[in-house]
Amino acid sequence: MSIPGWTILVLGLFAFAFFSRWVMANPRPGDPLIGLAFRFIQIYVRLVHHLEVRGREHIPGKLHPGPLVIVCNHTAGVDPLLVQSACSFEVRWMMALDMRVAAMDLLWDWADIIFVDRTGKDTVGARDALKHVKQGGVLGVFPEGAIERPPRHILPFHPGVGLIVSRTGAPVLPVIIEGTPQARLPWTSLRMKSNSRITFGPIMRFDDRRYSPAEVAQILQAWYLDQTQWPTAPTPATSPAYRG
């Protein structure tokens, strides 16, 4: 028995409405391209990286959670995608200026990346990050400043993360990342399979002004060392193979 044309039409309209709602429910409402990218990322991290997410109860459920700094250990170039896939709100990431690939400038601009100069000679990125958080945005930070080598080791946390937290008074959402691909170059991890896991810890608050930037960084690093039981590792050399 053939299905009547009107039935196909109704089913098609329902499917389109569901898909549209699914796409438009994204971290940047009203932007269907972001919606498609967000859903693609969610599918990608599940199929390619078999992502396991723990501690979801610690993730703010609001589309606009207010000022927030997401702090992550850095394991691979895929790290931001793993974390963003689990958050309903948009995370604006900080990235080292020397890792910027000019051919991808359109992508960087679209993703609203904040580039920072690791040498400290240019403070524009740091000022942009502070402004973003003070205006109620969510900022993603990798305080180690480089990809962890060897894996499952914690590199020293730079006081820059402490400066952002202490200057803004924003709460911190810590995330432990593990199981990502071990690639020589950061972007190679995007095309490698893995069994990755991210664990969101309880919100941490440093709105008491008695904490200096260095103290905030030390407290955060101590939390990671305690939760992971991983050893510390010295800051790696400046070889591009270990930067990210």
C-alpha cells in the first residue's frame, strides 16, 4: 500500500521542524551555521573519540551562565572541541599567537578565538580575555601553556590564569582531560581516533581578593595533582612539537 502524499508531507514537515529546533538550540542562538558546527562537533567527538563525559552535574545548565573561567589541562589540539561539545553555552578559547595559522583566519574569527602572546610582549589578548569575562562571558584557558608531554603529567600552571580569575572574581570550572590522541603536532589529533574522557569538577570560587594571581594558579594546579594523582613535569622546550 502506498503512503499518501499528504502523509509524506506532514512527516517531512515534522522532521524539518525537529531538525531546525535541534540545530538552533546551540551556544550562539540565531546562528544556524554555529548550530550545524556545534552538532557536527558533538557527533564527531562521539564517533571519532568515543568521548565519555563525567561530572555533568557541575556544568552550568544556563545558555548564559554569566562570568566563568573554564580551566583545562592540555593534552591535544582536540581539547577545546571535547569540552565545548558538553557545554550548552559558548566557550571563548584563548590560544597562543604563535600557533595561529594564517590560512585559517576566517575560522579563528568565526570561532572568536582570543590570541595571546606567550612572550608577554603583547598584552592585547590578556586585556581582551579580561574584558570578555567582566562582560559576563565564558573563557576557556589552558594554564599549562603547552601540551602535556609525557602524557598524564601536569605541567606548571602559569600565573596568567590566576590574573584573570583574581581580576574578574569569576568562578572557575575545572576540567580534567585524558585519553586523547598522542600526536606530535597539535592539529594531527583531530584526525586520530581515541577513547577520550573529560571530567568536570565542582565550581571553584576565588572572589576573596586576598588571593594573588600566583596563589590562584598554585591552588588550581594542586587540585589537578590531587584529583589525577599524576606527577608534575617540567615546562617543555619551545619545540613546536610540544606547544599547543
